Amino acid sequence: MTRAPGIEDPRPLTGPADGSDAREEDTGPDRTWASQRALMTHLSPQRWRMAAGVLLGLVGSVMGLAQPLAAKRVMDDMSQGRPTAGPILMLSLLVVTGAVLAGLGHYVLQWSAESMVCAARCRLTERLLRLRVPVVERTEPGDLIARVTSDTTLLRQTAPQAVSAAVTGTLVTAATVVIMGFLDAVLLCVTLGVIAFVGVIVAVVAPRIGRATRQVQDAVGHIGGALERVLGAFRTVKASGAEHWETQALHRAAEHARHRGTRAAAWEAVSATASAVVVQVCFLVVLGVGGARVTAGTISVSTLVAFLLYLFALAPRIGQLVEGVSQFQIGSAAAVRIEHIETLEAEQVKPEHAAQHTRGVTARGDSSDMAAEDCRSPLDVTFRQVRFSYRPGLPRVHHEVSFTVPRRGLTAIVGPSGAGKTTVFSLIERFYEPDAGCILVGGKDTRQWPLSRLRASIGYVEQDTPVLAGTLRDNLTLGVGDSSGEELAQVLHMARLDTLTDRLPHGLDTHVGHRGSRLSGGERQRVAIARALLRRPRLLLMDEVTSQLDAANEAALRNMITDAARSTTVMVIAHRLSTVTTADRIIVMEAGCVRAIGTHGELIKHDALYSKLAHTQLLN
């Protein structure tokens, strides 16, 4: 029996913490094409909206192309004494209509970009919440957040410019060149000869802009990870007097990002400066050659003026094309970081089963034999020769672990730290898969259960009892949707939280703060317990649930566990043996093995380790 594929994906999401560049090798054409394909996957769903925006902008640009010809007509009529009212009116209409259409096109493109970013963020967040637990635990949360926020924002900022430059810029530039050739082929050849230099610069600089941008985004992600690390242990940092050291670490991360950003800015500056210089040189050369041709009588003054107007119109288009290529590279770099999330191993949850991930309710119409069983009946648990290690090469956590937990009743798991107790619960929840052996829940291998239904049947109270930002009601009903007032009142009373809600300013609708900062440790623990009870689980897993409770609340919790064990299967991990002395059975673990199984009285007499633990806590 092997670990599920992809769990041991060794690829990190961010570069090394020391600031070394982990992406310098990504310089080949394959990488460039891959990044461009990644960007196109985001652009494709918005192609019709973007096409409409580009079309509006293109028509507006065509209006702009006609303006120099209209201006030439005005000049010719004025020089020959003809009426100019009509040409001036036409020129005015071209200016106004072109501006309006260009503005509409820009709005439609930005609208498309916002829709693209929203879709990318929705897809990313859904994917992130489906990632396997080992994958998330090996990554920096700050970098994951950066991919959803800053990288997608970069898509919004770059995609419209890139699309507009690629289509409008190219077509309008081509049309401008044709008209300029019609006016004077010699001046056109001079112009093209100078501008060709821009193409060489773009070909050299654009890939470097893309690589530099990826490195900048990686560095920004590292800052997010470093900051999340500090804020996640804020009190510990302050209590340890480590503000200076942590500040220095954040400064180093910021300096690394500044260095990467400066390098990216340098390449962008080279591109922008080169295009600007080429345009200026082109104007001076055309002005000199054109002046000579006017003096020689080859072309008229109005033709030279019209040509120069087109040259002025061409200059921003050239800059737009260069900027568009740069923006395309930046957007591609952001798209690559976003698409990398798609390569990470995710849990396989069928949509029809995901909708049933509440209260352990079995979907109607399910043809499996699992649907035929009583969805309210307690679940038994069996471990058969389970071996497990968190990663290849690390010490094994479980060695041939075997035990059975019958339906109903209270089973306690005890043992010294590092014995593998919490890992038992992680394997039951399928946060991890065993290396060998099998785990049966309700008589079925956990891998045969639809993942969402398995977890919907289990109430799990973690050791660190996380509370999410939001209201108390939000935390209690997490994953179960709306609950009746009677149900909430019942679990609040069982968890001894009814007095808390009475004194809160808005009762259940009071905000508990970031990570439950407005609640005490014991209150957060009881919120987690109430949340698990509200699910009406068929199997209740409780990991060190009394660690932050006072004596009165601990006694009440023991009574609640005893009551729950009469109707469901309860498994408790405890270091306080006072919590488990009344358990129906106790599993003693040591060094990843099951050492003994029995009642408190039996183990006190026959197991030395349990007896030692009991004597240490004066429970015998």
C-alpha cells in the first residue's frame, strides 16, 4: 500500500530564505512559451469582451489615423482660398468620435480584466482549499496569499495593455506605415530603417523583463511568508524580546525584493528609454530629409506636415508596442506563479459529495451500500498494521499500529509526547495516507469513503482549537450552514458557553476577533467543542480538549464526554489522565506502537508505562 501520489511533491513555492535565486535556470524558450500559454489560459474566457474592447479602440484609432489627412485638407483649402468650414467640421467629428470610442474600448478592456481577475481568484481559492494537508504544511501561507492577491492584481494591470498593444497597436501601426508610404516612400524608408532598431532591443530585453518579474513576485511572496510567520506568533516574539531580530529578517526580505525590483525596473527602463530615443532620432532624421525634399520641390509643405503628424501618431504606437511586450512578460510571470498552484496535489472530492459535507447526512439516491446504512449510527474504527512516516527519509511515526475502537463508548489514547497519538486522528481524517496497512471506519477502508462524507461523519476538536475571524455564530456553524436556535442553545449549554453568550454585547453575533483574540484560551477550546457537537458526529475525535480548561469546566466536559459516548463513538487524546480514568478502554502508545489496551484499573496493575504516568499525576 503506497502513499497517494503527489503528497511528496518536493517543489517549493518560494525561493530560498537566504535570498538566493531559485529561478535563474528558467531562461530557455520552453519556459517563455509555457509562461505565455499560462497567460492565455486566463485571457481565453474573456476573449469576446476583450475583442469588443479592442474593436472599439481600433475604430477610435482609425478615426485618429484620418485626422492628419483631414488636417492636410484644411491646410490645402486655406492655402488655395477654398471654404474650410466642412473640413474643420469633419476634423472635429473625427477628434471627438475617436476619443469617445477609445474611452469606451478602454473601459470594456478594464471590465474584462476585472472579470478575469475575479475568475482567477475564485479558481485559486477553491484550489487552495482542496490542497492536501501535507502540501499546505510545507508552504509559506504568506506566499499563497500573495498569489491570490498581488499576482492576480498584476494580471489585471497588465492584461488589457498587452491585448490592446498586440492587436490595436499592430494594426494601427501597419495602417499608419501604409499611409506614410503613400505620402512619401523615401521618408518611410528612412523611418523604418531607424525604427528597426527598436525591434532588436525588444527581442533582447523582453525575456529578461519576464524573468526579472518572476523573481520580484517570488521575493514579494517571501516577504508575505516572513510577515505571516511573525504575526502568527506575535505574543511569543514580544515575550522573547525578538522584535529586533525579526525586524532585521523582514528588512532582509524587503531588501531582497528591492534588489529584484530594481533589476526588473532597470530592464524596463532600458526598453522604454531605447524606444523614446529611437523615436526622437527618427523625428530629427525625417525632419532633415523631409526639409531637403521640400526645398528640392519633391514634396509639398502640407505633405511633410502630414507625414510628421503621422510620425507623431506612430511614436506612441511604437511605445505602446514596446510597453505591451513588457506588460505581456510581466503578466506571463504572474500567470506562471498562479498556474503553479494547479500543479500541487489536491484532494479528490466529487461535486455531488462535496455538497453533502454537512452534518453527516447521506445524499439521497446514492446507490452505494454506504447510503443504505443508518447515517446516524456510530462508527467503529480499526487500525490494521498501519505504518506511517510524514515524508520519505524521516523517522517512522507508526510501526505496525493495530487496535479496534467499537461503536459507542469512550476510548482514550494516552502516552508520552511523540508517541504518535495525534497522527492517529490525522490518518482517520485522511489528512495523510498510511504507508502500509489499512484503516477501517464503519467497517470500510477510509479510501473507499467519499472524502467529504467521511469528514462529515466526524467531529474533530484539534489540539490548538483554532477559531476563525467572524462572529461566534459563524464559528459554531462552520461547515453545517444554518442551525436552529434550539440546536445552538443545546450545544452551548453542553459546552458551558451559555454564560459567555449572555455577557457578549451582541450574543452569538458578536465578532470574536482575529483567531478568536477576544476570547480566552478556555473559551476558544469550548467553542471548538460546541462546533464539533453541532455536527452531530457519528465519530467524535477530541485532542487534548482539557488543556486550557479550569477544574470546573474540565469536570463539566468529562460529564459531557460521558453523555456523548452513550450515543456515539468518542476517541480522546489526553495528557491529563484525569480525563480518561472513566474511559471504557484506554490505548497506551509509545514510540509509534500500541503498547497496551485495557481499562484504567487493568493498566495500572499490568502496564508499567501507564502506571508511571498515573503515579506522576497522582491518579492512582
